[in-house]
Amino acid sequence: MTIDPQEVSLGKLHNHLLSGIGPRPIAFASTVDKNGKRNLSPFSYFNVFSTRPPIAIFSPAKSGRTNTQKNTYENAKETMEVVINVVNYNIVQQMSLSSTAYAKGVDEFIKSGLTPLESQLVKPARVKESPIQLECKVKEIVELGDEGGSGNLIICEILLIHIDDAILTDEGTIDTKKIDLVGRMGGDFYVRAFGDALFEVPKPIRQLGIGVDQLPEKIRNSSILTGNDLGMLGNVESLPNDQEVKAFADHFEVANGWEEKQRQAQGFLKQSKIDEAWKILLS
């Protein structure tokens, strides 16, 4: 299926984009209006885009039904301040409740039962229950269109970062297994970054991988090894030499047939044991 965005309804386009691009992190944005009234609302058009200066951008889109702007957009434009709170599993239901289209002036902190915590440098409150809270000044707001569904890029410079000590490692870094983040998918679906959903992929910048194009042809054209398998095999700087392959085969029972060797190597790749997989394939 090929879709021209100009030839489908807003609803279908919205569904395709949000179902096909994810999981998306969630900016749980706390703002105040010029009179100091609080607003709290989540947005999954969000990410971090720079480290120095530290920049995060989120986008409250205009309503597709009424073509009106979100209260968050109006508040950010009035005060040029926002607190971005990250969302983990412990607050996902309260976060969802806060996304209800309450009238302007209704305090979503009260509606959701979340605790406002005074910020140090900006007027909007932080969400006490959020494991990471970013106090930000708004550098710029870029309006992307006039129609319903058009976004508004709220470009934020992060002034202070508050991190719950409970999610830190002994070295003082954020523990991915402890923070328990959630991401937005299409429709009513979310994803939880926890347990078996987490996996590691070594970064290629640590070494100069030989690349899939340099794999032996019978490995590269295998009907058993997957693209992920080939990517792992190509992320080595050099292949084991003959002596290393022989020494491995002398102490490990390598399968006989080529198909069996591939499946045996694949088992090692699933355990991220790339060196052993190579020695089986080359034996």
C-alpha cells in the first residue's frame, strides 16, 4: 500500500503515522497561564534533540475536530516556560486521565491525583511522581500549519534536570531497568520498556565492523540466518583465524552439516556470542 498524505482523510493519516512510528516517548508537560493557573498534559510528539545546549522539543497539535490550539500551547506562548516530566509505568494511568479535554483553567494535577512540586527556576510545577523532571525555558515556538492536526514545535532549553535517586545505578547513571519507562503506540496501545522487552545492541562506533558485504557468500546468502544475524556477524573487526577456529572445534562439538552449523551458530548469536558463532560457521 502506498499513501499520498494529500489524498487520505486526516483520521486515516493520523492513524497511519502514529501506528507506524513508535514507540514514542511522552512529554508530560506542565505549564501555567499568565495568571498562574496550572495545566498538565501529555504529548508523544516529543524527543531530545541536542546535548549542548540541552534541547527538547514537543509538539501540541491543533485539534483535528475543532481546529483549536491546546491549552499547553497557549500557556507556553504566554509564559515561555514549561516543565517536561517523563512518564513511567507507575503513573501511566494518571497521565492518560490528564489528557482528558478539560476546560481551560481546570487543574489536571487535581484531576489526575498527581502531586505538584515547586520548581526552582521556572513557574510551572513539577510532577513529584515522575522519575525525571526537566525545568525548561521556551526558546522558540514554530507553528507548522493552519489546519486541524498541524503541530507546533515547542523548542525548550533544559535549565535543570531532577532525577529520582531510586532509579540510579551505584555509579550515578540512570538504570534503564529501574526507570520503567512507557512509550506511546497507535490507538490505545502503549509499550513498557521493562523486563524481556529490553535488549542490548553493541554500538558500532566502538569498532569498525567489516560489514555484511564482506561476509563469505554462502553466509551472506543464507536462507536460515536473518538480517539481524548478518548484522551481528558483520559487526566484527576481523574474523577468527584458522588456529582459533581449530582450537574451538577441538573443545566443542560442532554440528556436521552446513544447515545444522548455521542453526547452531544462530543459537550463539541469540546469546550475543558472536565469536563462537563465527568459529562454528568457519569450522
